[in-house]
Amino acid sequence: MFFHIVLERNMQLHPRHFGPHLRDKLVSKLIKDVEGTCSGRHGFVVAITGVEDIGKGLIREGTGYVTFPVKYQCVVFRPFKGEILEAVVTMVNKMGFFAEAGPVQIFVSNHLIPDDMEFQSGDVPNYTTSDGSVKIQKESEVRLKIIGTRVDATEIFCIGTIKDDFLGVISDPGAAV
Amino acid sequence: MNSIEPFNRLVRLAARAFYDDVSMKGDNQPKTSRGDNRGMAVVVLDALTRRQWVREEDLAKALKLHSKQLRRILRFFEEEKLVTRDHRKESAKNAKAHNAAAAAANDGQPVAKEGEEKVKMHTHSYCCLDYAQICDVVRYRIHRMKKKLKDELDSRNTIQHYICPSCNKRYSAFDALQLVSYTDEYFHCETCNGELVAESDKLASEEMGDGDDNVRKRRREKLKDMQQRIEEQLKPLVAQLDRVKNLPAPEFGSLQTWERANIGAFAIGDPAAADSSRNSQGQYGTPMPFIGETKVEVVIDGVKEEGAESGKNGSELKVLPPWMIKDGMNLTKEQRGEKIEPQKLEISEAKDDKKQDSKDDQSVQEEYIKAYYEALRKKQEEEEAKRRMQQEGKISVPDSQTERQVGKKYKRDDDDEGIEWEEHQPTGNATETYKLADLNAEAQESGDEEDDNEWEEG
Ligand SMILES: [Zn+2]
């Protein structure tokens, strides 16, 4: 799920940036530092949409670096248990398949794949229904439901299922060709 | 005629299935046997099946509940989406308007008491069952219950665990990324590179001995057992849901439309409208709201017709003390006539096998009905006058006419109410002459009202 939230961060700036463009420098450094990172609590920071407030800088003794408390608005992406996501399959093996929804990696184990889909090994390993009408392979787009998340400080890993109503392949790269 | 009874039965079944151990406790109340009010929720739902829109104070009074307690229960049911509530600030006059509507709808409520005249502007709460939503809610609830069990049995939504057969190290699916091998299709142990086995496979191959597995097996059995019991115990409820599926749910509309429709139907004096408005509500239950309480238990395990029958008997057989007659008096006379008849007819028509059993009951019942009817008749004039006085006070706006007609049409189209009515009427006339008189009395009465109305408007 996406959220637009306000976060705060202490930014350290090298003295060489102190000048007329200090603020710009601070913001660009913030974007570089923060976008694409993951925090266990808030999820992935997708984009910074604005800087709300830059507090008074505090010169650090010895180094000359200055620490600014910066309040910024950003869009974060945090997957939740029970959430439905659309994801792209990245790898298929006998144990299930892996998929990605943006920065989030999701594993769907084979017991959470509908029983009528069987694993087919080969050049392009895949899960296929007996009539061959539905196929999950690398690059397939699937809709899945998250049934578990493991949130580390820097990573979120999810377990998903496609064994439920309206879940499964939503576009099949094989069929499109 | 039967449009609401299946829905009421559904409500009563659902109440017993899901709400009979709901305890409404204030946080500060100690848990004593006296404070134990489980079952109250069921009583309230039952009471609501015999009413339409009802002022919560009146309901509390009728149920001899503290109004706070009742409100707590109603709020709970509002959250459960079984009950619609409405609150409004109103003066004594408004309150009387509602009572008039309730009387017109034969809600069985006592008409405005003198005490209420003094009330200034007060916020009153009203409540009413939302039958359409109840069907959805109950169906959804059952669906969720079954799905949850099934999911657990299929070990859906469970995180798969893997075990290394050689070093017995356990992994969960969360470790999947680290376990992937790029040489084959399996997961491999991080320490010994052995091929991992999914734990459920282990269970399937009956490789027991692990305490963990035993626990899971027992749990599985428990789930299966629960699943079975759900099927069994909810069978009557599910059957009732099926029965009700294609019937149009009784719709009372908002408090305002309901009040207008009910006053309107009677003020205009269109007998058909009066019928339709009456048909849209409780059956035998309504005219005797307080006496009918006990019948519910019977309805639950019995066949539907049987339940209705015995319920009626129960209430009929109770010799009616004068105070009780007064209580349920409003307009009950006509209803009694037209309502009891059709049901009897139905029983004999629909249930041939039940016929024999119910015959004796019927004759007994008829006698009681007669007696009851006589008692009611004595009150007739007095009551009619009272009611007319009330209606003169608040004849409704032209709106209500359209309101009512919509309701009427709906009933006709979907329920064959009209046809059913025609079937019943002759029987009533043929078997019991007083019924005929009764029907006429009603027609005249509504005719009078029409005159009054026109006269006032002109
Ligand atoms: Zn190992």
C-alpha cells in the first residue's frame, strides 16, 4: 500500500556546500540518500515530494560538518498481510516462484499455487494448467495476495498466494507473442 | 401475506446462531449471575421482528429493559449491520406523529401517552431491522466462517516450512531467496547444501514421531470436526437463506418515508393501500406483540408452518386479561380477522401431512379467536374514535401518496400479494361469518377516513 507521509532525518552537510545553494544541496542530497531505501517501519521510500522544514544546523565539533534536521514529505510503499498486489514473475522453480512488485520481492511456494497447475521444467520453467490455458513463467504478470511479510531494517520480503478467487496470471508473455 | 415471515424466521435463526452468547456489559459491572445478560440480544432481535420502526424508549419499555442497556445492544446490532437506526430531535407533536404511524402500521405500540405531551425537544432514537442487509450479512458471515476453516485445512495462507533431511535444519518460506539454487529446481540447505523438503510433504507421508506434527494432526482433526459441526448446526439457517433468496426483502424505507407511508395509506383510505402496507409487516406477530414472545422457541426447531401454528395457539390460548387487550388494541381487530385466516389456509394447503395434527388445534384456536374477537369488538368504537382523532391531527402530505403507491405496486408485482389476498378472503367469509363483518367494518372505517381527509383539504 502506498502512503504519503512526513518523515524526519538528520542530514550532515560538508562545509564546502555552505553558500547560496545550501538548501538545494541539502535537498538533492536528501533525495539521493533516501529515495529507494527501505525502513522496516515505513516501507520503501518511493519518492520525496517536498521538504516541509529544515531546522537549525548544528556544527559538529572537530569535523566542521553541520547537521540539519529535515522534515520531508514522501511516498512510501509498504506491503501488508492480506493486501492484493500485482507483480512480475522473476524466477520459477519446483518450489514455487518469485515475483517483484516494485522493490518488494515475493515468494509464492508451490502449495500456494492452485492444485491444477503443475510445474514443467525445461528452458523456461513454468507452472501450467493441464489444458495449457494458463501458464506462469518468467515475466508473467500475476495478481497475488500477501499472506506474510518479513520486514528487516533494510528489506521487506513477502510470501504470497495465488490460490484464491481472482488471483493468478493477469498477462501471459507467452500468449502475447 | 407471507412476505415478511420467512425473513423474520431468518432473523430469529441468525439471532440464535450467532448472538445468543453476546453479553452486553458495562465496563464497571461486576460479573455476577444477575449481571449476566446473555441472550438479551436474541430477545431484542425477536422483538424487532414483530415491529417496524420503533422508538427505542418504547421498545425498552416493552422489553422491560433499561434504555441504556437496550441502546448498547442496538448499537452493537447497528455495527453488525442488522439494524438501522435514526435519531432526531423532536417535540411531543412529532412523537405523536410517529405513534400514529405506528398505530396505522399496527405496530402494536401503545398510542402516545399523556406524559409525552410535556416533552419539549428531545432527541429520540428509532430502530428498525434492515432485512435486505441482514440477508447479506448472514450469508457473508457464513461464507467467511466456512472459508476460514477451509483455508486453514488446505493450509492456505500458511507460511510453508522446509526442512533439511540430512541436518534437520528448518527454514521458512521467508528464507526462500537465500535457499534458491541456480543449478537445479530445488531449495538447498545453507549449511550442508542438502535438498530441502517441504514440511507438509513430510506430514503427508505419515512420517510422524515429531511432536510438532502430532499437534498439527490433532489440530487438523479439530478443524474438520468444526467444519462438520458448522454444516450441521447452520443447516436450518442456510436453508432459510435459500428460501429467502428470491423473495424481495421487506423494505420499510427511512423513518420519515415509513411514517408518511403508513399514515398516508390510512388517511387516504384506499383499502388496497391499507392492505399492502399492512402486508408488508409482521404477520400474526404484530397484533400481539407482547403475547407472542414464547412462540419463537417453537419456530426454531419445528417446521415453519408448525411453528407459526403453535406460536399462534400459544398466544391465543392464553386467556387474555383485560390489560393485555388494551395493550395490543390498536387496530388489531381487522388484522386478527384477516391474518389468522390466511395462515390457517396456508397450513391446510401447503402441508397435508400436518393437516391432521393441526386440525384439532385449529378448532380450539378458532374458539379462542372468536372469544378474543368479541372482546376486541367491544373496544372497537372507542378505539376508532381515538384513532380518527389522531389522524385528523396529522393527515399527510401529497408525497405520501406516491410513497404508498410505490410500496403497493412493489408488493403486488413481486409477491402476488393481491392474488393471495383474494384466495384468503373467500375462505374467511365462508367459514366464519364474523370475519366478513370484520372486513366490512374495515372498509367502512377507511372510507370514513377518506371523507375526513377530503373534507379537511377542501
Ligand atoms: Zn542441511
